[in-house]
Amino acid sequence: MSAAILSWSTLIAALMLAAAIGCAAVRLLRGPRAQDRVLALDTLYLLAATLLLVFGIRTGSTHYFEATLLITLLGFVSTAALSRFLMRGEVIE
């Protein structure tokens, strides 16, 4: 019984996360300003990391958790660099 509930819950979560990724991709493509696009990119990598976590829970594999850690680390650094570039016009002083 609990395995069936977990299976359905992860399926529903994956579908909702996929819909949220679609909405973030639309904002990334149609964003009127660069700040909106950076925020959409930040949201996109967080949703992708969460989707990988859901797949890791569903399959029971630890490789998804390691990939999620790598994505969040690179996503944070890229968001910080893009934000600094938009505010100052340069990344490295």
C-alpha cells in the first residue's frame, strides 16, 4: 500500500514540476528585462534539481542526489555571477 502511494505521489510531483519548468522556460524566453530572465533561470535550475530529487526517490538511486548537488552548486555560482554582471557590468574586478 505505501509503495503504491509513494509511486503515485512521485509521479504527480514530477508532473507538477514539469509544468512549473515549462512556465519558467516561457518566462525565460519572454522576459521583458534581463533581471526577469536571470530570475527565471534561477527558478529553472531549482526546479530541475527538485525534479532530479523526485526521480532519485522514485528509483532509489543515489546518483540523482549527487547530480542534484552539482546542479545546485553550479546554479548558485552562475546566478551570483549574472547578478553581479547586471549590477556592475563586470564579473571580476
